[in-house]
Amino acid sequence: MNAITPPPGGNSHAVHLISLSINGKKHELEVRPWTTLLDLLRENLQMTGTKKGCDHGQCGACTVLVDGRRINSCLTLAVMHDGAELTTIEGLASEDALHPMQAAFVKHDAFQCGYCTPGQICSAVGLANEGRAHSSAEIREMMSGNLCRCGAYNNIHDAVQEALPVCRGEGTA
Amino acid sequence: MIPFAYSKPTAVDEAVKMAGPDARFIAGGTNLLDLMKENVARPERLIDINALPLRDVETTATGGLRVGALVPNSDLAWHPEVEARYPLLSQAILAGASPQLRNMATTGGNLLQRTRCYYFYDSAVPCNKREPGSGCPAKEGVNRIHAILGASDQCVATHPSDMCVALAALEAEVIVTGPGGERRIPFADFHRLPGDQPERDNVLEADELILAVELPAERFTTHYAYLKLRDRASYAFALVSVAAALEMDGDRISTARIALGGVAHKPWRVAEAEALLVGQLADQANFAKAADALLRGAQPLEHNAFKVELAHGAIIRALGEAAGGITQ
């Protein structure tokens, strides 16, 4: 994934200049076409809060919010997001307070090893923005893109259920 | 991922001119980038079509709905016109992938997603779809998820989409453009059976671009069901899925559409099965006859014989749910 040696044949693999707002801060970045959004965050910007689990869009650990919508950052190229506003787990809390979804995860002990947690929380904030999940069954269905190999699902569900109305009221992220 | 060149045209004709066998269009990228990471797809150039004006959903002159190729799956499933006029489509889309993937994946891209056959995905083994003429390890290998209908000696892969199963039942059209201009392709003719060219999933040419999917004027807003059976409750590909749509005249069926997913190289419809139901009572016995007709000629492999019985039951249940009205 982190290929940096372009093949022979010249400048068609040129570096592209993109502008990206990440957690409210504007970045002008030079990216190779094949750098995924996830690798840009983790490898180029050392923002390692967003996790690489499967790198194939099957686990949801890499979930971030682009213009408020949750996506898998492993299955999209950074160069495709020129001009976008990106929110990662590092950008959810304010100066002095956790985001309500983060606070709910802490309160409900909604993790064990914690590796899937940033993706779970970003996904849950995206879920709140969508405004489609109300019942317990809907929360479970619409959080199914985030796997937790420790099996903390029940507590994750409880945290999301408690924080959803709070997040919606605030129109977060 | 093997390095490639990247460009982002802003006009359709510009994008089409850039197309070629060494290039691929990229929209959501959810399947293409995955295939590139696995070295299954190795384009030398990616043409990013996200700046093209293909994001509109609009009612057509004939009362249908034209959906731009770049409309994301989630936006389409939750579009008020789709929820009200094509609820079967909405239901099928929401049965597929995950919310994150549906936010990225597009209407055109969903049509073009490739099989999830494990052998196709594993570039270390032969696969006629990936390397024509190299062989098909799935036929004698682990073939639990593979086709029971319409397969060939060369390929037993299935088409993975849920959305396409509903589009087949709704008889959508695919509008594409290329150097020769625009053409409209009936949904039933868009995807192909593998035959002796398993490398071709559909009839789109390398230099053609999908502009839109067009739905005919709405029908089936009351009697419809999308039933998807899979190895876990959510976020898995279908082992078998059924899109069922009926129109009722009293207690008799006046129109029936049934499309199956997970069983063939394309959404599977059988005209005879649908015709059998016309004028008949919506009961188990008639549904079973339709199921028999849909599955006639099924040729299961070593590990997927269960799909025949599973599909038979699923067809009966989906038709029953559809006949019962909107209470799924």
C-alpha cells in the first residue's frame, strides 16, 4: 500500500497537491495517487487514531467522517478528496470535554482491547448525523459495518443508544 | 497497489475520450481499490469521475425516475422518491454492504462490482475470469457460495449485488455513453452469463461510461419483498436473495416479477415462472410452482446443493410476504 517508487515512464505518476480540512485545520498536502485516505492520515500525518484493521472495507476500524458522512478511509484515495472536510477520532472532543459519544463509550465500558473503538465512535457519530436509527434493532443493523473481535457489542450498543439523542440534538460533526 | 496515473475530468465527453483498456473509471472505489490491493485489477490509469455532473435523481417525461450514475447507494435508498415509489429498491440497497460502504458506493459502480469468488480474488491461483484460459479452481474446490444456475464449464461465479436484483425485478434500463454515442440497455441484457467469456461480467465496453439508471414509472409500491439469506444477520453477501413484486387484483395475482440473487452470474429471472402466477391465487401451492420453474435446470456443485432448497423456500416466503402487503 505504501508504494513510493513510481514505475519507469515519467511524470504521469506525479504528486498531486490537495487541500484538506482535517478536524478543522486546513492542510495543503502532496499525495501520490495510490495513497489511501487512511495511509495519508496514519503514515503521512502521523494521525494514528484512525486504525487500520483489515484494509479491505470489511471491519470498519478505519471509519472517518467526510463532510459529516461516515466512510471507510481504507477504500478511498486521498487524492479524490481535494477540498473535503474530514473529521477523525482526534477531532471529536472539544478542548475540555469528550464528545457525547466518546463519553458514552467510557461510561458503558464499550470496548475491551480498544482497537475498533475509534472506528466505532466515528461510525456512531455518522449514524447520529444520518438520523435513521431509532430502535435497538436499527442501531444494531446500522452499526454492522464495525466489527469488534473482543465482542463488546452489547456495551457498544448501549453506549450508542444512550448518546444518539444527545448527538442529534447537537448536530455534531 | 501498483502505481498508476490519476486524472479527474470535469465533463463526460472528456472522460470518455480518456478511457481505454489500460484505464479504469473510479467513482466510489469500494470494489475497485480492493481489487487493486489484491493485484486483481491493475489499471495503469485511474479516471476519477466524481467531478462529472451525474448526481441528479429526477422524474422522467414518462413518469419514471432517472438516477445519475454517481448517486451514492445510501442517498438512493433514502431518497424520498425512491422510498415512496420504489420501496423494493430501497429495501434491497439497505440489505447490501455496510452504511460506510453505501455512503461511498455509487449507482453505476454497484452494477459493475465484481464477483466475490475467493479464487477470483486470489491472484496466486488460476481463474478464467481474471486470466482467461487459466482454469477454474472453484468448480472442484470450495464452492459453497457459487452459482447453481446459468454457470459454464469455465466459470461458476455469482454476481454479488443486492441492488441489481431489485433493478432486474423493476426492469430498469442502463444508460451508457461511449465514442459511438449513448445507448440504453435493458437491465436483463446488461449483465451476462459467463459462457466462454467469463472475463466479461456485462456488455459495457471498455470505453463506455454509465450515465444513469432509469426506472420505469412506479409499480409494486404495495406488494413487494426483498428477502436476503446469508451467513450472518447483516453485512454479508447473499447466499440466496429474492426480489418479489406483485400486483394483485382482489385475491388473484395480475403481475408477478421475481429475481434471484446469489445463485447465478447475473440476477436470475425466468419469464415462465412469472407467467405461471398470473391470474392465480396467492397461495403456497402456486408459489411453489413458480419456485420450481425458477430453479428448473439448477446444477449445484459439491458444496452448494443447499442453495436449491434454500432458494425454493426463500421464493415461497418472499412471494408470501409480497402478497401480504407492506408488513415485512
